[in-house]
Amino acid sequence: SAFGPFTLKASWVAADVTVNERAFRFVTTHLEPFDPFVRADQAAELISAGGPAAGSYDPVVLVGDINSDPNDPAPHGTAFDLLVSAGFADTWVQANGLVAGFTHGFGELLNDPDASGFDTRIDHVLTRGAEAPASKARLTGLDPDNRTPSGLWPSDHAGITAMLFP
């Protein structure tokens, strides 16, 4: 960098988990929202040797606000593309095919009249080495009944739930 090293206060958390006698690594992250080059570097760090989602960990469930839509060209889609090139499968596509599955679009005040502003898919549930493809994936938080009594949405992002077989 022309300005020297800098610190970002975003990271990841990883845990080795066993559920129903299936062991896997669970990783959650929130990648850089504004700079696609920093975001790509963060994705590369996740999957690099010694990273929390490195190829040595199998199976892996990686979830989070990746801030990278698979439909966007480089550099904006690069972080997602790096994760897929490392063997991660997109559970939304596994379960829903070409259905859009937009996860972001409410304004920061969360008072949008409806979800018509949703136009990007930047939140993901990804797996590598899963025993089987995801059988279900759905969005949450978009039902008007989820709004607060004052009319606010629960988040500026939709949540994703997925049936996984790690």
C-alpha cells in the first residue's frame, strides 16, 4: 500500500464441531464491504495454508456476509470466486437452482416499505467436502410480519437457513 500497512477490525471465527457424529469445521466471517481488493485478499487468507478454511480442513461450513455477489464481474465478485475455486459449494444454488436469493437491499434506517430494493446476493452459506448437497435453503427476515411494531425490518440483510450434510 502507498500508505503503509493498515489494520482492519473485521475477521473470522472458527470452531471444530461435531453434530450427530459428523465432525466439521465451522467458519463465520464478515468481509470488507467497500474495497473489493481488500475483500479478495481476506477471502484468500481464509483459504490459504494455515487459514481457518484451508484445504486441510474437510469438511468445512463457511458462512457470512462475504460482500461478494457471484453474479458480479471482477473485482466485485472476486472474493466469492476465490472461495468457489477453493472447492466451496454454494448451498443456495444447490437447493434453489437459478432462483435469485437476494440477501441485501434494505436501507440503513430499516424503514423500507417493502423488500423491492433487494438486488444483491452477498451473504452466503458455503460448504466444502459435504457428504451431500444442501437439500433446502431459504431466506429469512423478509416477511412483513417480522417488522417491529414501529415498522422497522430486523436487519438490512436477509438471513439464510440451509439444510446441510457436512
